[in-house]
Amino acid sequence: MRLYHDCLPCLLRGAIDAVRRVTPDEAVREKVLRGVIDAAARADFRRPPSLMAQTVHRLIREAAGSRDPYREAKDRTNRLALELLPDLRRRVEASGDPFEMAARLAAAGNIIDLAAKSGLEEADVRTALDESMGQALDPGAVAALRQAAVAARRILYIGDNAGEIVLDRLLVEQLGPDKVVFAVRGGPVMNDATVEDARASGMAGLVEVIDSGSDAPGTILEDCSEEFRRRFAEVDLVLAKGQGNYETLSGRTGRSGVFFLLRVKCPVIARDTGCPVGSLVLAKEEPVQDAKST
């Protein structure tokens, strides 16, 4: 997916929120925001929004001297999700279709996105999870994912945000932990999950965890490590969570066996997926023969 004009106000708002988190110094804030505006002016609209976000958050971390401005917020959402996990697991176990329920809850967990909603509260998360009980994923896509998971020998599950990663455990348990390799970001960016979050969430105790080698809030394949690209190419099934992974991988993988699972949180993604804001989406990527990861 490419960068749209409508993405720029969102990126600027996220930059303002992030720089407020890391410093009260107005001179530093001004320096960062001038850099963000300059980067926006030079942005390549053929590339995904996450590339611009990567540039923005590198500026913020450098100017503020903070490696991980969202660390406290990530710890808080990890703790919240861990508190919710036992009840959510009971919902899965009591469901007539545990696989579909786990996928639905994992998609609903994509609400834990401080880039989309900086003032996210515990009530927002609980409401989103409760609302997911009344929402349905596309039955054909669920059947296709189930079938692909059964047939797969190795599955690459690409995570998105801290907190959300806890809910991903429910779906990983249904996919088969012995098959799954779970991928996180290669460095801190916004509230995206890193190896530290994989440990805090319990994911690292459930499956093998790798990182992408990139600090982009998505999966820009050419920016990822050689090891990650090898795993991406070799597995039988890729399940990519969240809007950032959808933005960077949709139409760009050149391979089959790729599924996207997300909650639609903005009009741009709504237009691209054909699903309204607030929808839970599970979609299988249909590869384009001449697709390029550039």
C-alpha cells in the first residue's frame, strides 16, 4: 500500500504526541517537528506510510535522546492484556469454534495501537474486545486460514503492538505453537512489540521469537535482516497482524500463503480493504506475478 495525502495529518499528530512524551523542552519539540515537516515534504508517495513513520520516529528518538519513548506505555498495555488473558482464554475454550474466536479476539486486540489513538484507555480495550463478540470474520477467510495452518509445516506470525501480542497467544495456541515462529520489530518504534515485549507477554515461552532487523512500524522487506527475509520466504504460511504490516506487505510479497489480520482504524485502510472503520478483517493475499518489494 502506498502513502496517501490523508496519511500525513495522522503522521504529524503521532509525531506531536510522541515528542510530548519524551521532552518538555520546547526547543527540542520545535526541532523535531521541523524535521518531520521537512521529511513529509520529501516523502515518496509510492512507498508505504510506515516508511515515513520510521523516519519520523528516528528523528524523535535522536532529538530527545530516548531509545524507547513508549516503554512505559508498552509495559502498561502488556500488564493490562495479561490481566485480561485468563477470561479471554475461557471465552475461546467455551466457544463453538475456538479457532475462529481466537482469531477474532486477536484481531480485536489490534485496538491497542497508540499511534492510532494516543489516549487509549483500559475501557477502550475492554469495549473493543466485548464488541468483537458481535462481529464476524469472513467465514471463507477463516476456513482458508484454518486449512492452510493444518497443512503448514512452518508458520511465520508477524506481530504488531505491545499488549496486543498477549492476545496473539490465543491464536498461536490454535495454530499450533510447535509450528509457529513469532516475529517482532528489530528496534523500538512507537508501541510496536519488540523482543522485550515478547518476553513480558509470555510469547517467548510459547514459541520461537525472532526480530525483523528493522525499526520500521511494519515489515518493509528490503529493510529487514537477511535472516528474517529467509524465514519469510521459506515458511508455508505467513500471518501478518495489524495495519502497519498490512501497509507494508499488501501487494508487495510476491508469494502465496500470506494472510492479514487487523482491525480497521482509519479511512485510508477502510478504502484499501473495502471494509468500514472498526471492522475486523481477515484476508488472504492473492499474489501478483510481477509484485516487487520496493
